[in-house]
Amino acid sequence: MIDTALLLLRDELSAYINLRDASVNVVVDNIGLLETTNGETLTNNVIITLVNIEEESTLKNQPVLKKPFVGNAIYQNAPVYLNLYVLFTANYSGNDYQLALRRLSYIIQFLQSKNSFSASSSLSGGNIDLDQADVLDLKFTLELYTLTFEQINHLWGSLGGRQIPFAMYKLRLVAITERAVVREVPLIEEIESNLNKILKN
């Protein structure tokens, strides 16, 4: 589900930016590979990278789900709700540094104009399989997440590279569930009481 959320975001962002600049390529990849031998494909691209995952604490203690199914109640564990910290980077350097700043502005403009996403209203076309129930239920919002200078230093240090123009967003509430059946019990259809027998005696 994490990959589906990021692919949906990539496709929507790419469609928005390409209306303004058709030469922009948006990819989901690891920006930490930028200064390695595998980083050649990241050059001159807008890159979306997942840098952290956090469980939504306010939704952590939900009860076990109960679903009636052909005369039985099916118990399933509640989904895990995640917040994803997503890094948007514009990897252009030298004479193209101004392009990096312009394209970073496009990213911020796009996420200011549209901060709520769902698979059912996606522009992704064939990139996302809408036949899966989990995918069809996918909904999330994004909000700009501001880092301190110290956090920025730690972030780029952990990514193993030098800082390039970026914006961090918090992608809220991606639900992850296996839909595994924990227990299945018959529904209560009738209650028998011995109260009348007790009163007669």
C-alpha cells in the first residue's frame, strides 16, 4: 500500500508539472543513492523518496473489527494507520539550479492546490490496480513538514549526500491491513432464558 500511495502521488504530480513543463520527469526512488554508482538515473529528475514511517498514535487502540458474513461474525485486527514522511527533491545542478528551484515551486504549488488524494479519483490510469479492495479504499492527505537546520543536517547526513533543493511532506493515514481472519463465530440469533421456569417454581 505504501508503494501504491507514492505511485499515485507521482502520477498526479507528474500530470500537474507536465502542463507547465513537459520536460520534467518525476520518479519514485532513493535519493540516498545519488552520489553512488547507481545514482546516474537520478540526475535531472524530480525524485520522491520515503524517509520515515510513523504509526498514527491516535488510531492505535482500535477494537477488533467484526463483520457479519453468512451467519457468522468474522473478527479481524484493526488496520495499522501510518504517516509517511516523503522527501521531494529537484536534482538539477550547475546552470540548471534555477530549474531545480522552479520545479520545487511547482511541487509546492501542486500540493497547496490539492492536498487530499484517493485511488478512486486518481489520474494514474493503468499504474494502479483499482480492483483490489485495499487500493480502492486508499485515501491520504499531505501537509508541509518543516525541519530545523539541525534536522536538515541529520537528514542529509543519513542520506549520505550533499543537500539539494527539497521539501518534506507528511503523508497522513495510509491504512495497512492483511484482512486475515482472527476468529469466526456464529451470530447470536436467539436468547433463551430460564427466568420463566424459575418464576413458576
